[in-house]
Amino acid sequence: MRTKGYTWLALIAFILTACGEANNRTYQGWVEADLIFVSPHEAGRVKTLSVREGDTVATSAPLFTLDDELQQAELRESEAALTNARKDFERAGALVKASAGTQKAFEDAEAALRTAEAKLSSSQTRLARRSVASPTAGTVQKVYFREGEIMPAGRPVVALLPPENLKLRFFVPEAVLPTISLGETAGVGCDGCPANLTARISFIARTAEFTPPVIYSLEERSKLVFLVEARPQRPEALRVGQPVSVTLSAPERKR
């Protein structure tokens, strides 16, 4: 009799657990971020580094500079070429006025002047780009190159994380999809986090992340899960890679 009593208790506990899981709308996820990778337009040696990992920077704050000897030399060459082109243009204009020069020579001198001006502008831009500022406000997440190191073309020097680029990622079963929508508020919990954290759902995948090769039954369909992303309303309280629990609001019952 005692054995049968334990069996009934176990069965009742199993049923209650199953019901609780069916009504539970809390899903495990993690914190992820869309980092902004800041890199210069050309390769070079890192001359100065103005930030460290963990620093908070404002928009247009200096991040790093690269060696600019070649760009300085190019700028001086462009300035000299512009000075000569301007003199040639003025001389050609004076000759035309004195009927001692041709209109074509004047037009050629004018074209050469415009080319020299454009080259000077390009040289100034290349020199200015050796000093890189922050494109947005955020936190320095990673520094890939230090002072004195040579940076290849196309490689980032600093990775930034704007607060609004933080997001939560979690998966929900297929059956839950009809009960959630974009913009919906969800509760967020984690170890050591402040109470009452929330996030707004910003993305719901249209394709399943994990799908069996062939779906033969309803049991196999239950294995389908879909990625959902939510933007925390207090991103400063979370850290990248941190495990979180996301609780969806109860679905509205149809009358």
C-alpha cells in the first residue's frame, strides 16, 4: 500500500510539474551586442591611443592617431603644386588680356589649377583621417592594436558599444509565436541584476533555428524553436555574454 501511495504522489507531482511548465513563459537567454568597429581608411603605425578598454567616450572624442609623415609630405607637395598652378593661371590670363596668349592655353592653365586644388583637398583629407574620433557615444569594449603596432588595412583598432546596441537573445517554441508581437514588453532577470528590469521585443525570426531533417509527427514539431531578440530599457544594468531569464507577458485571452 505504501508503494502505491508513493506511486500516486509521484504521478500527481509529475502532472503538476507538467502544468507548471505549460504555463511558464520564462525562457533562458543571453546578452549580446552589435559592436561598432572603428578603423582608419588606410594602414599605418598606431602613433597615439587615447582610450582603454572600459572607457566611456562621447561622440567625436579622440580615439587614436596613426603616423602621418607620408601624408604631411604629400600635403606639402600639393600646396607647392597649387602655388605653381595658380601662378601659371594668372600668367595665362594676363597674356590673353594682352593678346599675347591663346584662349586654349588659358583654359589649360585653368584646368590645371582646378586639378591642383582638388589634389590639395584630397591631401588634406588623407592627413585629417590619420586622427580618428569616436563616431558615437559608448563604451570601449576592445582595443585590438596598441601604440607602435602596425595596423593592416581594413582592420579595426577599437570596438565600441553604444548602449542602444545591447540586445537580449532567446528562443521560444513554435506554439508561443502567435502570442508575442514586436514592441511587447518582457521582464528580465539575472543573477545580481536590479529588480524590475524590462525589455521590448525587437525581432522575431521567421525561420526555425533547429529543425529535424524530416518532420514526421506532432512530437517532432514541438522541437522547433525560433529566435527572439529584445532591447533592454536599462542597458547599463547588463553585460555582454551575461545569462538572463526573459519572462513574456501572459497572452490575452480571446473572448
